[in-house]
Amino acid sequence: MRPIRAAICRGFGDALSVEDLVLRPPGAGEVEVTLEAVAICHSDISMAEGGFNRSLPAVYGHEAAGRVAAVGDGVTGLAPGDTVLVTLMRACGACPTCASGHPTICRTKPNDGDTPIFTAGGDPVHQGLDTGAFAEAVVVHHSQVAKIPADMPMDSACLISCGVITGLGAAVNTGRIRPGETVVVIGAGGVGLNVIQGARLAGAARIIAVDMLPEKLEAAKEFGATDGVLASEERPWRTARQIAGRAADAVLVAVGNPSAYDTAPRYLRPGGRLVMVGMPHSGQTACYEPMAIALLGQDLRGSMMGDTVLARDIPWIVDLYRQGRLKLDELISGRWTLDQINEAIADTKTGAARRNVILF
């Protein structure tokens, strides 16, 4: 058993406590990774507030990068010392959804519920989002790991594990944005900025960012938005239509606010598609008029982790970054230590941060 320091949640809504825990060795098909960086995602915050999962105590964190420390039986293509991303995407690789190219929605996850994390006294600790990366090391299934170049900065690389693939993938894989289209992106936070980057790379003619904060609209333009609209306007969808001269071909919602989903169809043209990226708390709902959606032939699409396939998409994303065509370094708002994790979470919750990164 390996001693590790980790930030553990013992009560929903309470501050995380940094404690000494233990990590069991990797079993069959598993990989142990010593982490160098993990970013704070709003999904981690929602879980720590009780929004998604009710298992406690728990270690959250799922947007990480580090080096392989050990591999379990049956693992091929990975060796100690390899530099890797660690994601929450645990997939069997053989079920119908995996076989059809959708591993992000695999429902036959290997080792599901088998936590590798324990207290010093031997009590199990829930592995949040199958990762538990607010810790010095993790043990995860090999399907959750992707190799990256050894010279890539870890603080930038870890962002790919969730925020980048979720946003970029929502635009390219799920939304299938085409050259010349008009795109509206609701929410210009960490994920929204990557939706914008994906729309730009896909060739969208107009990319209209919608957010509550003027400074975030300015940031959106740095990442490829052509225009910005304040969500606080009385009818922001009307302003967006005036800017583009028509309604949007695709609207991507990159915030977990149900009210954003309520208004999203108003931006959309007949035959257009609405891509649901942001995750409201479990149980929260949005309200649509089904007849209007049917009458206008509009498409509602869910996007889980950007429909990413690690082996296909990570080399492409890394190459874009190394060419200077994808912004990663600029996504980092602050760098923190594990002991500062509660301050980093508080800063993230203000809505002003793009991504805060914990460095080990």
C-alpha cells in the first residue's frame, strides 16, 4: 500500500481536508500514476456539494497528468516513466457503445465501484468520477490513460483530460460544426472557451459567445469568438440574430445552469442543433415546447466528454497545441498547492477563473 496525501470530502458543502491516505497497488488492467498536476473542474465542485453523487467520504478530481509508476497484469503499451493524461473515461472497449465509437458512454465499466483508496485505518474512500485525482497518485483502469510527449508542460497538459476534450469534442465530434456555419456558445468559462476553439478549428464563420460577464466575452474573442452578447440583455437571442443576420446553425450550452437550457432554442434556426455540454445538478430540469422543436425539425444532442476517443483525439489535440493552433497555457488562471485546494475551489466558484491547477 502506497501512502499518499489527498484532499478528501467528508461532508457535502464542507471544506475538503488534506489527509494521509493509502493507495493499493494496481490490479489486472490497471495503472498507477504519480500525478504532477490536476485541474479543478466545476463537476468536482458539484460532486463535493452533493449535486451528482452521494457517496462519502470521497476524493474527487479527474483532470490530471503525471507519470506511470506501475502497471498491473495484462496492461500493454504503457510502462513506468511514461508521461500520461488521466481521464474519467473508463471503458470496456467491447460493449455495443464502445464498439460503435462511443466509449464515453460505456455502461459496462471494468472495476466499477472498486475503490483503490483507503484511510490509514483501512476504511474505503470513494474514488470520485472513477479517478480520485485530488491526490499525489491514482490507480485507474488503463482505458483512462493516454500517453503524451514527455516535454509537454504538465499544468497545460492536464487541461486536456476534461475541459479541452469536452469543449473541443462537443464542437467537432458531437456538434459536427461545418465551415461557414453560425455558432452560438452559451457560457465562456473553461469549457466554453474550448467549445469556441473547436468551432474555430471546424471553420465556423460566426462564433457568438454569450455570457453574464463582459470580461469573459472579451476573453472569448481571444480564443476565437467573433462576437459577444451579454446574457443579461432582455432578449440576447435577438441580438445574436442581428449580429449574424440569421439564427444559428448550432447552439452549444457550456454551463450547468438550467435557465441557459431554457433559452437556448431561441437562438436556433429551423433544422439547427442544440448540443448539451454543461451539467446541471441531478434532478434539475429545463422546459421546452415539444411542438416547436418538432415543427422546426431541431435536434437536441447530449455530449458526454465531447464524444472523445482517446487514441484518436489526444494525438490530434497535442499536435494542434504544438503547432500553436490550440491555446492551453492561456487557459490557466492560477497555480496552487494541494494545501491551497479550498482557496482554489473558492476562486473557481467566483466564475472568473478559466482553470485553476493544483501542482504536486
